[in-house]
Amino acid sequence: MQHNWEQIINDEKTFVTGGLGREMAADEFEVWVCSYADACALLGDAFCYIYDEEKELFVPWDLQSKLELEPGVSGMR
């Protein structure tokens, strides 16, 4: 991911975020962020990352369509 949290939270058209819900590992992996502008994104299908709270970096995950993530909803469908 080439962006930081300030850019992510200020651009709701490019990014969507949510909590990991039951998949969360407290103090390590708690949230996900998907980017429609990411180099790995497909047209209309954002590429998603899990944020590593300890290392303060975005870990590549998968396409939003494969993960079935909904913005603002905790966990996966």
C-alpha cells in the first residue's frame, strides 16, 4: 500500500475500511482497508490489506470480491 491512514480516511471514494470482527487478533490485526487505486486492484474491485498494528504496515490480503467485505461492517459476510 502506497498510502497512509490520513490519506485513507480523507478519501472515501478510493478507500473502504472495516473491522475484522471475529477474525481479529487483538493488538495485531484489527482492521482492513481496500483501495480501488491500488496497482493490484481490478476495475470496480478494490485490493485489500490487513493493517498490522504492531509493525504499523499494511499486509496484502486479496481482492474485495473474493473476501466478500462490506465497508463499515465488522468481519466477513
